[in-house]
Amino acid sequence: MNNKLGSVEGIRGIACLMVFLSHLSSTFSPSMHTGNISNARTPIDIWLHSSPFAFIYSGAAAVGIFFVLSGFILSHVILEKNNIAQNSTGMVIKRYFRLMPPALLSCILAFMIFKFIPVDNSALGDWARNYGIKTPSIIDAIYSGTIGAFFSGRAGYNWSLWTMKIEFFGSMVVFLLCFILPNVKYKKSLVIITMAIPFFMEIKKVMIYITPHFYLGLSFTF
């Protein structure tokens, strides 16, 4: 691994820590995210919420970082080799089967917990208390991990899989751009136009603001 990609892996590790801290704080100290004084565990929670240090446990910021890194790494892998067209089409086929197994495993594990392990979540944050499936089904869990998370963005067994739809379709656009860009004179202009397109589409706000991160990452390879 060269130094450039080694640095990227370091940034990915920092983003992983940010996600961990985000889930930990939203579960046990939700006021660190909401700023709600009524359910603050300590005065430090409110202070952190209003301080620049909140970035350290910002899950939204971490997701944005992940998507920029995905756009950069995927395009780097394709463009560093000679046969760009073959690499792009090959990655299209492989991408789903690379993303799907961990997602499926997480949903099956969640099913087993919901089905066989009673959990007292009364002392946790709102999102943790609302998390769960009343009538868990192994068929639903498999569907959630293989289809729902990737094509509808719904993953009741693992809420963190909401990113998979964006990751999957964002990757497809990156592969398409990698196929087209070598033959385009104004490469960065095309990437900028692609980044702007979601803002004019009838899609969820989260898709509008996060999807362009992929193409920002791709722009770093030119």
C-alpha cells in the first residue's frame, strides 16, 4: 500500500472512532446530540453539544468522511490500472457482493438478539428505546440485509444500514464517471456538475447532501 492510501486508511480509522463515539453518546447521553437540558446527565453534556468538540462524536460528519473516502478509493483502484473500461464494469458486478455479506450478517445477528435475548433499554436514549423488532423473522432479516438496505434504504434490523443505499448507488455513479472521464477534456467540470445534480432531484434531503461526497472524493484522483 502506498503512502497516499495508507493516509486514507488512517482517516478511515478516525471516522470509525467518530461513529463509535456518536452511537455511544446518543445511547447513554442523548443530550450531547440534542442539547436538551431536561435529560442531560451532567452539565458537561450540554457544554459539549454547544462546543466545537461535538465534531469528534458527530456521526453525520463521519458518514460524510466515509463517502469521500469511498469515492477516492474506488476511483483510484480503477484509474491506476490500464484497462479502465474493464475495471469499471468489473467493479459494478463485484460491488454488491462486497457490501452485502457484512450487512446480511449484522441483520441475522440482530434477529437472534431480538428473538432470544431480552434487553432492558429503559435507561437508554430515545433512539435506543425505539430500536427493535416486535415480531422478529429470519426471512425479514435476510430480506433487510440483502434487498431492503440496498434498494429502499430501509433496514429495521440494523438502522446503521441506512447508508448502504447511498453507498451502493453512489458507487455505481463513480464507476460510470471513471468510465467516461478519461475521454473528457474538462474532467473536474463534469464532476462538479454531477455533484450539483442531486440538489435538483426529488430525493430525500439526506441523499442530496451526502451523495455528492462520493464525487468530491473522485475529483481528488485527477
